[in-house]
Amino acid sequence: MTENPIKIPASSSEVTIPSGFEYGEDYAFYDARTSIMPDYYQKILSTATKSIQIWDTHFRPEYDGLVFSKVTCPNLKIQIMTICDKDYNTQQDVNNLANGIMENLPDEVKVCTLTVYALSDWSRFHRKLWHDRFLVIDDDKYFLVGASMNNQSGSTTSFGIHYLSKKADWEVLKKKLDSYTSVTGDTRNVIKVTRRRT
């Protein structure tokens, strides 16, 4: 069995404050009834050594990129694929999202290229796009994430995060994510925003 790519916080003597998560082998569950801020997603992002890829169907205006606050990789590529909805449906909305992420990256991230692809509602309803949330770290660690980004820094609902440790499982997901990437070239239905830190 592939070893989990990150140290499970519940088993680490370095952790003194509970995280609100309960940890299995490849699955962690956040219990919102604990009223403790979730932090597992942030810990996963902090393990990146070259790239972060996020597929998230929803962003909310209150989201400001706080989940990136623990990232320390000095040279990082971030790609986000999302779907425009009532909260993010203009170029300026997506600009604001990208700016918020860049502003919250720690100083340790010296060089960064961030690309946000926001697909239109037309794409959502006519091209049968994805529903679940996914996270890919360094192109080879795949996670199925139960809640959107804004919930990762302050959720009132419970959710889980599943690490795909079996090669056959993450290869299925990789093929599917790669196939969806092809729609990002359609500028009629995609808002693309790129930000760089150099």
C-alpha cells in the first residue's frame, strides 16, 4: 500500500491544538459540531513542492484565499478550475478571486504562477461538467474533497477528504481531469485569469 503523502496530524506529537478532523488511513472527516476550525486541507496544500491543482465547483465572495496561508514552496504553480455561478460570473469577479489568493500566499513563495479558469453556466449545463471537488498535489497525489474552498477555512457543515492511495484509483481520476482540461481553450465560455509573482 502506498504510504500516505502527508503526516496525519492526529498522530503527530507536534500538534497541540485539535483540528476538528478524525483521521482514518486514507480518509479524514471534519465534524463541524466540534466548532474547531478545519485545517487538514491547508496542511495538504503545505506539502506541495511544485504544483497545486484544484477543481472546485463553487467559490463564494467571502473566500479570500486563506487556505493558502501555510504554503511555503518557493517556486509554485497553482491551477484552479471552477464554474461561474451567481457569485462569480464576471471577469472582475474572477480577477478578485485570483488577487485574493495571491495576496494570501506567504512570503516564502517567491515565484508563483496562478491560473484560474472559470467556466460559464452554459458549459455547466450543456457539457455535463463535474460535480465533486478534487485536489492534486505535485501531479501525483490525488484527493477527493467533500466541501468547497470557503468551507475549508470556516465551515458550519461536516465533510470528508479522501486520499486516493491506490494507483488504479488515481489513474482513473487523472484521465478524467485531463479530459476536462480540453474545455479551457474555449474563450467564449471560459474566463481565464493569470497572476504571477516573480
